Amino acid sequence: MHYIDPFESKEILSRLKTTRGHIAGVERMIEEEKTCEEILVQLLAIRSSIQKVSAAVAQRYANTCLLEALEQRENRQEVLNKAIETIMKLTQ
């Protein structure tokens, strides 16, 4: 089983910390009664950040974990179906 390498982990953790900052910012904005438009802009930034993290992890999954699973299992179609199902959940 492959895990995310230290460089990738650092990048992903940095994005998640940024996301956490955006969430805290939205909480403050709501408390300060900022406009809906301002809050929505921050929510879009949060969604974008999470999508980038998801894409990075999905790419790592496809490039390492999935390939390894395909090499080690006899039922390659089952492995592919599970991978497709997992990745499709990211788009919902």
C-alpha cells in the first residue's frame, strides 16, 4: 500500500489549513453580519480548496494505489469498478 509522500502531504496539509482559515473567516463574517455575496465568495474559495485536495488525493490514488491493486488482484474489473465508484462520489 502506498501512502502520500511527504512533499504531497505538505501541500495537502497546507491547502487544508488554508481551508480551515476560510471556514473560520466565514464564521466571523456571519457573526459580523457581512453580506451574503461576501460570504458566498468565501464559500466558493472553500469549495475550490477542497476540490483541489480531492483531486490531488485522487491522482495519487490512481497513480499508485489503484495500479498496485490492479497488479495484485485477479478480478481487475472489480478493482476498476470500485475505483470508478469512489472517484464518482467526488463529483456529486
